[in-house]
Amino acid sequence: MISNISDFYKHNKNDKTIVSFIGEITPDYIATVMQNLEDNLDKQSENLKVKKKVYNILIEALQNLYHHADDINLNDNDQSPNAICVVDNYDDHYKILTGNYIKNDKIKLFETKLDKINQLTKEELKEYYLEVLNNGEKSVKDGAGLGMIDISRKTEDKLNFDFVTLDTNYSLFI
């Protein structure tokens, strides 16, 4: 059973992991994670198009963590790390997994926005991105704005997500 972000992190690191992070997300950590990713992709002689795509998606995901991860204290001990990131390299694809705490009262709205993103076609995603950009919705801190739309557009795939309830106030957004 997952009771906090540290448990989830330990459960998801594996032999395919090329970059991982757990802690408080800061600009310095983002720079370090991105440099580690670049170094690992160079070691694997990945083609430039794939490198750019993985790099751009990860930077967007880390920026989302930086702007939206909630800080919490689940056990009245020291503050728990507020974010994780794990990048796995499989033979035919990369998997970028991030996790952060979210207040339970925000989940329904966030889930609705993510479901909408997942239902859109490539062309509809482009139109929705421009609509959100032009309406100024990008500054709303309730999530599932430009960053998630952009990740969906760049991956050309649906966003896989889940919410793991931790207590009556918080869940882990994966």
C-alpha cells in the first residue's frame, strides 16, 4: 500500500530508470534533472528528434510540478518530499512518471480537465491550446492548463493519470 510519495517513488524505480528524483522541486533541481537526462540520452546515442521530444516533455512536466505540487505533512513528522519524477527507457518508448500531492477537493475539477484533454483529437488539442492561451487561463493555478495540453500534444498520446487517496485531505496525483 502506498501511504506517501516516498513509498510510490521506491515502488516505481526499476532497472529501466535512467533519471529519477524525489524531493522538493526547485529551479536548481529542475536544472540537475534535465542535465542528467541529457547526459543519459547522449550515452545511449538516442536520435536527436527523440531526445528533443523527451527533453521538452520532461521540462514541461517538471515545471508543472514546480508550480502545482502541494507541500504537506502527513505524519506530523518532518515535511514529506512534495514531488517525484522517474524516467524509464524501454526498447520502443520512454515513460515519464511524475507524482505530487493534491488536495482532495481539487481532484474532480482536475480530473474533468484531464479527461477533456484526453478526448480531443490532435487538431482539437491545437485549437484548445490556442483557446486557453488566448483566454489567459494559463495563469489559473487549479491545474490541467497549458502544460498538460502541451504534454498531450507532444506525446501524441493520451495522458495516463491516477489519484491515490492518502488521507481525508490529500491524494497523490500520478
